[in-house]
Amino acid sequence: MTRKYTQAEKGKSLAPPTEPPRVGRVKVPEFDNSALMKQHHLTIIGRLTNPKIQRLWSLLPFFSEHWKTSSPAVGADLVKEHFSILLRQKKTCS
């Protein structure tokens, strides 16, 4: 019976240890995003959970009717069944 060869004899070895990721040296300044949040506070970003049955463009009238918006919702078809919808609030007369 032949003897078993060691890993070193076979030319196999463990992979060298990977180096830890480098620490970024970019300093990002503080940013006040309150104006952006106010501008986009009625924006919905979502994903179709069952794209074989659900259709993106059938969601737009649903959201307009459900939240009683003043004008139709404006939607955008994003990648891989993702969507973005901008709603406008109904203005009340006082």
C-alpha cells in the first residue's frame, strides 16, 4: 500500500490571509437634508412583490384614490420591479 502525501507534498496550502479592507480617508462634510426631506416627503419607493400578476401602472390610480390626492400620482419605473411614486396632497379650502 502506498503512503498518503501531505498537503505540502501535493503542492496544496492554505490561502494566504486576506488583508483587512483599507480605511477610507475621504472626509464627508455635514449636509443639511431637511429641504430635500420636505420636498420628497410624499414620495414612495417600493418593489412589486409578485411581478407576474401585479402591474406597476395599476398601482398609480390605486395610490391616488387611496390617499385622495389632488392630482394623479406621478410614477417612475425603476430597475428590477422597483418603482417610485410622487403623491401630491389634496388642498383643503378653509
